[in-house]
Amino acid sequence: MFKKISVIALSLILIIIGYELIRRNVGGFGGAYPFAETWTVNKSEKEIEYNLNKLHKKNPEAFLDANNLILQVDRTGYWKKIDFFYADRNEIVQVLIREFDNYTSISLVSFVNKSSGETRLMNKDFTWFENRKEKEIFESRILKYL
């Protein structure tokens, strides 16, 4: 009986470790941002931009550029990129926005330490628990206002 439980426990541990290695090294198989964490918002891109402007006026410190709201087209030409700023961690939070037929995708891509320049990709460079924490922080600081 003990041998059977040990084999099952060892198998589960190996599956979890294998999953974590694949998740971090392979990521997604499609798209330019395979490690991004994406939310679907039932609003148009124009509504999201309007809400971003309201948030920028209300809390300019939440953005990398506190003076101007800057939405740039990313390297693929399909997404609009906006940089937020977490002052408590001195990190730039890179987010992508893209409108589809009847919804807009908001993707949390990466975190860049302003001092060291170190870049950490969402869903690659964090553990499962750290990912959950980063998602909650992003949702409470930014996403709920969009």
C-alpha cells in the first residue's frame, strides 16, 4: 500500500515539475506574445482609451509618462502598447490593447525594473503563486478602471 501511494505521489510531483518546465520554456505556440496574461473586456477600444484618459487624469502616477497618455503601436502593428508604472516597485508594466469584433483584449505582457533594466515576462518568469499575485495587483490597480 505504501509503495502504491509513493508511486502516485512521485508521479504527481514529476507531472507538476514537467508542466512548470514546459510552461516556462515553451509558453504558447501561437502569437507574438505567448506568455501574456489576457483579459477580455466587453467594450470597444475607444471606450478603453476614454477610460485610460480618465484614469490618467485621476492618477497620472500610475503611468510611465505622468504628463501625457501615450498609446503606441507595438512591433506587430496589431496591438496598442501602453506602459504603466508601479512606483512602489520601480517597475514599468507593459500592457497591450487590441480590439476585436465585439470585445477588446487587454494583455499584461512584462515588467521592466527601471533601475536595473531587468525584464520579467508574465507567465514565464514567475511561479504560479507569483502569477496569481501579479494578476490581482494589475486587476485592482488598473483593469477595474477600464
